[in-house]
Amino acid sequence: MIRGETGLPEAIDANESGRAVRRFDTMLVIEYLLAATIVGALAYSFWFMLTYGYFPQPFFYDIGDTWMDWFNPAYWSHMQGTYDTYRTIYPPLTYVILRYITNGACYQSANGVWSRDCDLLGIFSLHVVYVSCIILTAWTLYRIDRRTALPRSIALSMGLPMLWGLDRGNVILLAYIFVILAFGPLIRSARVRWIFVGLAINMKVYLVGVLMAQLLHRRWRWFEGALIATILVYLISYAIFGEGSPLQIYRNITDYADGLTINNPLDLWMASSLQPLIALTDSEVFPALLFIGSENVDLIRSIVPIIMISAQAIIMVSAVFCFMRPEVIPRTRMVAISIGIALLSTEVSAYTNILVFIFVFMEPARGFLRRYAILTAYLLCIPLDINIDVLPPLVKDSFWLQRPVIVEYYVQLGPFLRPFLSLSIPVSLAILTIAEVLSDLWRQGWADRWRMRRDAPLLPWVARPERQVGE
């Protein structure tokens, strides 16, 4: 891959005479254009903030709540009652880390906004974490493919999901760092990778599925090592923090899952799953019937669960196929799929998409399904939305201007479309996995893999591996 005189990416082919022939790499051009769109949209968002005092939709609608997903837990990292009073769903590791990267003196007599304004160390540490995410993203994607590293790094680092995580100050950024180091190409030592797997799971419990992905590739020792590391990280952080027993965490998670209620269309702002849409139609406060009609409400209640169950079923089938031919499927893909099924099955907000997108961007842009997943990830990274209706303006306190401003709200297309697109990414990768395994079975690809000769064939018509020349 080179750059032509126009500056656009070009590829080099050889014709029958052996002479080099230039051709445009259309997919790479599209990726650069989408990355440029993301940069332009971000520039517009900053211009909007400097002009009106708040970031526009689709950024968080409570413009005075900036970074509070960082400082609310930070308060409880210095106090007692994290699991009984605050009823957090995070394991103790989150609070152990926050205790040492925030200023405890700012939380002794107050919490909330006052603590945020006081805790300069916490603000600094949050942005160090974000910069670390940028560096590790660029480094990882550069190691994977230098040609696509720049646009994909821009999409992830400057795109909506990661900026949403920064705007909220969510510890998803820490989990993202641990996931990259655990499954990316930057660390060779398996034992060190196990530690980072343990750290990631102890930041976000739903990442436990990445352990199951290792079993699909029959990496028994890797699974055992990562599981032991996860348990050790939990025990050490539990001993340091002094709270967060397995029973407390389980109780809080089940209460959180059972207590999902959506009474405001604004709560659909950045959903990661279709569950908030269903919850809004069941709301006893928001009159969904008056706004969208009984037929549409019934349609949502009947169709959306079918879509979710179908997506889960496709992913589970792909797991079975991967287990039959693990050598055909990239390990990182099954990690992405294992995270994807967790995200579409529970509501954890769309900043979690970064945990899937990093692995999507490790895929080469070959074939329809890969390209679909990659381009959809780009689209979901664009920090803009399409207005479809107007809501009444409100007066809110601006964090950035430190004074009241008039905030204009809109009903937008993204909150309704974004969960479907997010769901479609792991599903497309799952379908690709099934197709690749079927293709390998049809070609009797296993017969050429002498190293797999001691594995069970799992299917009766599969040709046994034969020693190849040079093996």
C-alpha cells in the first residue's frame, strides 16, 4: 500500500507482464473519509460547547453532571457503606484504584459537585487514563495493520463511545486499558496477560465471558491461569478495601437488573441494548401510547424480544462452530463476540462499545460481513445525530461556563437506531464465523493440519489429519 500523487491510498498489483499497476483501495479511502467525518463532528461539538456552554446531543443531557461517574464512586472509595448504602455493582478493585488516584481530603465533608471541583488530582488522573487509552489504541492498531491504524485509531479515540465514557468519567476507560493489554499484541507473556484479564473482569463483571471464549479455542491452561488471576485480584482488592463480598455484589447486580425502569425518553440517549426501549413502552409514567400509538407499542413489545433472542441464538451457534474448528477463527473475534452478547443482553450504556470496536478494528477489511462490521463501528463513532422532533428547552447549570444556560433538547434518530446497529456487529461476526467454519468443513481443511491429529473430529465425515511434506 502506498500513497499516490493525489495523497489517496493506492494498492500495487502486478499485471501479466509483471509491471506494477496502481489501483485505489476503495475501502481504505472510505475509512479515511469516515475518520475525517468524526474529526469534523468533534470540532463542531467543541464549537457548540464554546458558543452555548454545553456539548450538543448525543452527549449526556444533564450538562452539569460531567465526570460524575468518576467522582461519585471516588467519594465512596473513601467512605464506608459502598455496598450497603450506595449499593454499587462494581467489585472492590474499582474503589481500590480510585482511592489512590483521587484526593481523599475532598470527600471528607461533602460529595458530588463540590468534591469534583475540589479534586484536581481526580480530574488529572481521569485524563491520564484517557490519554493512555489513545496511546494504547494507536499502538495496538499500528501493530495489527499499519495501513488502517490511523483512521481506526481516530475513530476509537475521538469517537462517540470513548468520548461518552470520558464525558461521564466512567471506569470503562480503565477496563478498556486492561482488555487491550490482555488480548492485544502488546504483551507476549501469558502470565502477565492473565493478570490483565483478572483486572478487567474485576472492573466490569460482564467481561467474565472472555474466559469462556478461551474455552472455545480449547486453551485450557490459558483459561485456568486467567481464572486463577481473576480470583486472586478479587481477593487482594477485597482485603484492601474491606467491603464487597460475593454475596453483596450478587445482590446488588440482581437488584440493578430487576430494577431497570425507563420513565423518560432522554434515558434512551446512549443505550447499548434494546432493553431500555422495551422498558419505556412499559413505563407507568411516560405515556408511550399517546406518543407512538398502541400498534407501535405492541409491535415493539413483540418484535424487539424476538430480535434479541435471535441475536443471542446466532451467537451461541457461532460458539459451537468455533469449538469445532478453533484454528480457523481469530481468538480476538470470539472475545469481541463474547463481550457483544453480554452488552446486548443487559443495559450498560453505549460507552461499552469500545470493548467490542477495538477487536472489530483488528479484522481485515475483506468480505461483506467484515466490512459491514467495520463500517458500522465507524458510523457509531460519529458524535452527531439526526433531529426528528423538538422538546421544550430547559434552563440548566453549565459545568463548563459555571452559570445557567438555556438547553435545547431534541428527539433524535440515534437512540432508536444505535442499539440495533450495535447488536448487528457481534451478530455479523457470528455469521462470519459460522460461514468460515462451514467453508473449512466443506474443503476438509482439517486434513491438512497434522498438529490437530490428537483432537476429536466431532463430526463423523471429517477426514483425519495427514502428515504434510516438511512436517
